[in-house]
Amino acid sequence: MNQNNEVPTKLHAKLITVATIGAVGGFLFGYDTSVINGAVDAIASPDSGFGLNAAMSGFSVSSAMIGCVVGAWFAGTLADRIGRVRVMQLAAALFVFSALFTGLASNIWVFVIFRIVGGLGVGFTSAIGPAYISEISPSSRRGFLTGFQQMAIALGIVASLVVNDSYLLGSGGAAVTFWAGLETWRWMLMTTAVPGVIMFALTFALPESPRYLVMKGKKAIAEKVLLEVVGDRNASATVEQIAQSLEGETQPKVSDLRGKTFGLKSVVWIGIGVALFQQVSGANVIMFYDSSLWKAVGFTESASMTIAVVRALLATAVTVLGMLIIDKVGRRAMLKVGSLIMAVLLVVVAVCFAQSTMTADGGIELPGAWAIIMIIGAYGFFLTYCATWGVAMWVVIGEIFPNRIRAVAVALATAANWIGNFLVSTTFPPLRDSLGLTWTFALYAVMAVLGYWFIAKKLPETNGVELEDMKAEI
């Protein structure tokens, strides 16, 4: 949409409602990612009947990422064929099936198969959600509205932690038999079906993306969406501008991403780079292993779930802060400042771990104030990540690509993000055991510095640039 088309900068209720519903997939993304944490020990226990060793226990959890990568990879092509909204509906259905059948799984292979099915849903929503919101948002508020995706992810994590905590309080343990003769961990997983059903119902209230409608020759409907949802008073001119940006193009496909820079277009590599650097600084390590950090300063294991809820609430709060300022400060500034602060705090964490000693049971012990400094550094790093990279990455990959390749390119960048997530999650234990925590966190600090360099050298500022003008800007 051209800014001369008098698109109002003031948000109105209908646009906020559409962006909120469009981000519900992010809620399920966060919920599904986090809910397994409360169930994993019970699933791995001998009482589950699954007979898991340590390696299989880890695979049963991480198997969802296989679906995430596959779902993200195919989301763009599918969205260009059947529409953004229908892909969201398909994702919601996959969430529901995954929740029910993982909760009722009679053996580990049924469990793994439906974890992968749920991962497909996560992959679909993580790729299509930001693209859809970008395509229905005026450029002046696109960063704020696309940030709904990250806020929804944070809220989904909070909700899953609260639900898991409630089940544990009610039953006394994840492995304890609860309602209908089923263990508590099964109910934890099956509860994911509830937000899945809600998402499926809500998506029927969503209009299709104006850019998808123009792509399919439905200009009149696209004009109506721009007028009624976005508030574009020159919707007809905007539709023609979208059509011009798509003119002469064929149905987008993965081969359209090919270019002269190592086989891909430069802008595609930029999107992949931003997606990867969001992960490789190790933020998910803090999220997945924070209970161990709190034990280092003397908190009991029983308090870890409540502390995790507080952490998730703080993450939500700083995410909202990031949403409010991203359209004012710009994407590049937010990512660069975030990278520098994260690098400094990761060095602080590494220095703290250098003071640690091993306990008899193989744990770590930090003397005196070092434990408190480590916690402040680790949580400061994680909250900085949530406010900067957590918000801005989804905004950037949702808007940086030209109209014609956006859905396919966003899918590829999101798949790269999930691959980065998988690599960081699976390499942390061997890195910790071989290098030690000091050098592991020092390595993450180096990654944060490299992220700063990448943003400074490669990423153009996309703040306020119309999606139709993005090709010329890049």
C-alpha cells in the first residue's frame, strides 16, 4: 500500500481484531513448544510403559521439530495455492489431532508420529502468521501488528506453564493417574486441543490477504478488504499497485528463489541469516534449562515451575515493549542494539560460570554473589532477546521479501529458523560436556557479535517501506 493512499496511521478495532486472530497460531506455537516440558520426565519414566532410554527420550521431544521444518518449508507454496487463511485452518486441525493422539498414544512410535504432525502445524503457523499480518497491515504500523506473533508465542508459553502447574497441583505429579484413568501428562498434552479448536473457529472470521486475492484475480474482494479492514480510502489504487508488483509473474515456486549469490537471491540469504541469528545466540538454552540455573542459587525444584511462569510473564511484558517501539526506532537499530546487549550479558554469564565448581552429584555450584550475577545476566540476556530479536525477526522476514516470492521465501526463512532451533537445542548438552559452560556461553556471545555484524552490513531498513516497493528498496 502506498503511503499516499491515505491509509490511516491510527489503528481501528477491525484491523486489530484481524491481526490478533492471525496471531493465534503463534499462541499455539508457544503453547505446543512449552507444554511438553511439564510432561517429558513422566514420559521418560519406566511407569509410562514406553521403555525409553535417554536418547529416545530426547528424540521423542525434539521429533516435533522435524514437522516444524517440513511444515515451514511447504507453507509458502501451499499458501500461494490455497490461501493464507486455509493454511491456518489446516494448521489448527493438525494441532487438534496431535494433541489428542499424543495424549492417548499407546506406544512411543504413535507418540512420535503425532508429535511430528503437531510440528507440521507449528511450522505452518510460524511461516504464514507473520506473512499474513504483514500483508493486511499498513506500513506505518506493520512492525507493531506483526509483533502480535511474538506476543502470542509468549502468551502461549505462559498459558501452557499455568495449565501444567494447575494439573500438577491437582494431581500431585505428572506421572500420577488423574481423570478417566489417564496419567496427568496425557491430560497436559490433550489440553492443547482446546486452543486448537478455538483457532480453527476464529479463522473463519478472517478475510483473505489482499495480495493473495489480487494474485488470484479477485481484485474487487481485495479492494473491499483494504477498505473495510485496513481503512485504505484509496483501495482501488492500492489494488492496482499490488497488481503491478505481481505483473508478468507466474505461480511462485521454490525455483523462483534462485539467484547468483550461492544459488539464491541476495534478499533470500538476508532473510535466512536473520532467522538463523535469532537462534544461534542460545536464547532457547535459557528457556529450556532455566530450572537448572535457579537451582544454582538455592531454589528448590518445586519452585521452578512458578519461577518459569514469572519468566514467561516478564518475557511477554518486554515483547509488548518491543512491539510499541519497533516502528519508531526501526528494525536495524533494534536488532543491532539487542545484539550488543546480548553479547555483553552472555560474556557476564560465561565469566560467572568460570567461577563455578562441580558438586558431588555432577551439578554446578557458584560461590557468593556469582550465582545472583549469573541469574541476572542470563535473564537479562533472555529478556533483551525477547524485546529485540524475538519481535524484530518475525517482522523482518514477514516484510523484506518482494510480493511475488514472499510466501515461499518466508517459508524457507522460517524453516531455517527451526533448523537453528534444533541445532542449538541438540548441541547444547555435548557443548556443555566438552567445552564446559564457560566456553559454551562465550561461543553464544560470539554468535551475538556476528549477528550484529550481519545486521549492520547486510540488512536494509524496511521500516515504513510499502510491501509493493520492497523489491526496489532491496
